Amino acid sequence: MTNLLNRRNFLAETATGLSGIALASLLQDQQLLATPTEPIRPQIDAGKPFASRKPHHPAAAKRVLVIFCSGACSQLDTFDYKPELIKQHGKPLPGGEDLLTFQGKQGMLTKSPWEFKPRGESGKMISELVPQLGELADDMCFLHSLTGKTSTHGPGENFMSTGYTLDGFPSMGAWTTWALGTENENLPSYVAISDPRGTPQSSVNNWGPGFLPAAYQGTEFNATKPLNNLAIPEGVTDATDKATRRFLNRLNQQHLERFPGDTEFAARISSYELAARMQLSVPEVTDLSSESKSTLREYGADDTSNPIKAKFANNCILARRLLEKGVRFVQLFNGAYQTGGEGVSNWDGHKSLAEQYSKHGPVLDQPCAAMLRDLKRRGLLKDTLVVWMTEFGRMPTFQAGASGRDHNPSGFTSWMMGAGVKAPYSYGATDEFGHKAIENITSVYDFHATVLHLLGLDHKRLSYYHNGFERRLTDVHGNVIKEVLA
């Protein structure tokens, strides 16, 4: 009988085994091995629905900050530099003479009213509309080839936030907090910070739970509009309030002992207990009086000449404080829908882009840049993923008879910063005029898949059974954009 334990056989078997492991690893990296496809659903204790849960694979990011510029911020006036557009200014878009877009016929190619300048060591060309954000170019990972499915604001916001143009589907934040819970059970796991002027056009759909349990809906408040009904009613002392809570807790526990399988009641108790804890935690995190004068100045929160900018700056400080406290998903909105006219409340620059953006750009630029610098200074970018996005892009032409750009879902820009992404880095490209994505064309599904991947979640397996379908954020589409991963 052959001796399998002699030195020669041992070395041969070891070498073969190591080769097999190396081959399997290589095939896995290239996605050539069969991978499990069954759904992964989080195991949730009804009494602790927000408890922190493990990701599917090692995560680069623990938390997410989404900066959503509502109204479709123009890529051609911010982050997508097109020298040919400057050269061909005032001429027709080649092949687009009869082009009809969202609001009708197009006029001539029109360069940006703002000069683009090289930024940082990378020399990335970024517009003077956002000079302070431009200073952070070396920390940014740009996606210049995003494509959407609609040229209408409400469905566009839905698509970016939920992966569907229709109402009623769970938002990115709802999927994330359902899967991972939160690191601070005294605060909501998911917070939507609305613009000082109001909500985005699609409103709560941007942070709604859809068919996921209602507990995972984003909690909406901002620095100037705190949560309602947190204060103890007049005439009720602190001692009476605490005694009432103790009595209620005793009744709840007795009910749970009598009906141990009543998960709905357990979830309701958990919700009320969180509300009670929030009476202390939310006023604390929204109280910005402890921030130094230098911090307020850096963010622009002390800018008395621009009250909207100052209020948005306070929202940016609030976002940083929430992330510091371990809130899993923070969605910060810049721009609000204004009924009855375009106004200057968002980035929907149809009629007078230069006038509108000149007012709106400064509201975004200084506060947002200060927040990002602050996150980096405090070490939070090491495990926080920052995502800047808008619902679609803008045309390289001005509309016929107007001084603004029409809607354009055929090619637009987003950027990421922080945990797990390459920087400085640019991925994809639009054509020479910025009209259509032509290089590494990227869908919103790919974008969502990448965000979930950085959080340690497999977008193909994170699903929820609803009305006979295994639903997921990316529907049946999407691939992780590996090129942008650090």
C-alpha cells in the first residue's frame, strides 16, 4: 500500500491543494465561479428592529451620506468639462436640428456661464460655480456616464432614490437600514434632512419604506424644523413622565408574557420606546449651540446676508452630527419643489439658468464643502460613503426662446467620496458636448449595486418577497462598478 504520509507525497499534495485554492480565488475574483443566488433576508428581532446586523461580506463603509440636489443640477455647469462645447458655442448641435426634448425644441449649443479651472494635484476641471467643492477634487470619484429612464422630476427622483420610476418602492436608505440596522438605537436609523425651503418634488417617496416594514422609513427633520411632539406636555412634570413610562413598560411586558408570539405588538413597543429615547437624543443632536464660532463661519451658518445658505449650512452641520452619532443613512436635500413656478428653490434651470444658478450655487458650495472637510478632519470618511447625486442632467443647448437647459437623462454626473472608492478618479464619459454617455455607460442600477456593495451587501441577494416577486433595489438589473472600488 502506498504510504500517503511520506515526505514526497505530502509535498506534492500540498502543492496541488495550494494551486487549487489559488485557482478558485482567481476564478472568484473574475466572477467565473457559480455563486449562491438564494435571497439573504436579515434576521430581525421584532422587539429590536434597529439592532445592528452583520453585512453579507466585509464592508468598506459603515454609513452613508447622500447629498441630493433636487431639480436636476446641470453637469455641464458643474463637474463635466467640455472644451468642444466652448468652441462650438452658438452653433447647432450636430444631428440635433429637429431634436425635441422635455419642454420642446432646442436652440444652439451654449457654453457654461462659469469658467472651468483645474483643481488639486489631479487637475480635474471643475466649474467656478462650485469653487470650494472643486478644492476637494482629489478626494472625489466621479461617475460621468450615468443614464436614467425618465425626463420628469418626480419619477426621476424616485428612480435615483428607489430604483423605480413609480411610487411605492423602498428607498436606498430603507433597504440599507432593513439589512443592517443602526449603530445608535437612541436615534432614527435613517434621517432625511429636507431643504430649508421645503421638500423635493417626489417628497416622502425619496425616503419611504415602500413594501418594507414601516419602521425603516426615513425620519424627516432639519435644523430649523425639528421633530414634532417630542417635548413633554405642559403641566406634566419630569417625575410624572418617568413614572408613566415605567407603568406603561410594566403593562407592555405583562402583555408580551401572555402573548409571546405577538411580533406586531413587540414592534410597536420598540417604536414607542425609540420615540421616548428620542425625546432626549434628538434635541441634543439638533442643538447647534455647542458648535464653535469658527465652525459656524467655516460652514457659512453665520452668513446673515444669505439666510437660505445659513439654514442649509445648519443642515450640513446636523448631517455631520448624525453621522458622528452612528446614524446609518443620512439623506441631505439641497433644493425644494416650489408650486406655481421655477423660482430659485431648486436646480431646474429652464428659463434663466445663469440667474438661478448664481443664487443657488453658493447655497450648496460653501456649506457642503465645509461638511466634507469636517468629516475628513474627524476621520469619519474612513468608514463613511458620501454620494452626491441629482435626478438627471441637462442639455448642452439652451431651449429655443429661453436662457436655460432642458432635461437630459441620457448622460449625467454623480460623484462619491470616502470609504471604499478610488480618488481622485473619473469613470465614464459623455460625448464631446455632454449630451449622451458614450464611455462605460452606467445605469442607476449599477450605481445602486455599487453603493450596496460598499456597505457589504449583495444587491442580487438582498431581496424582499412581495406580491409574488422577489423584489430588490436593483430590480433584475445592475452590476457593481468594480473600476471605482479602492
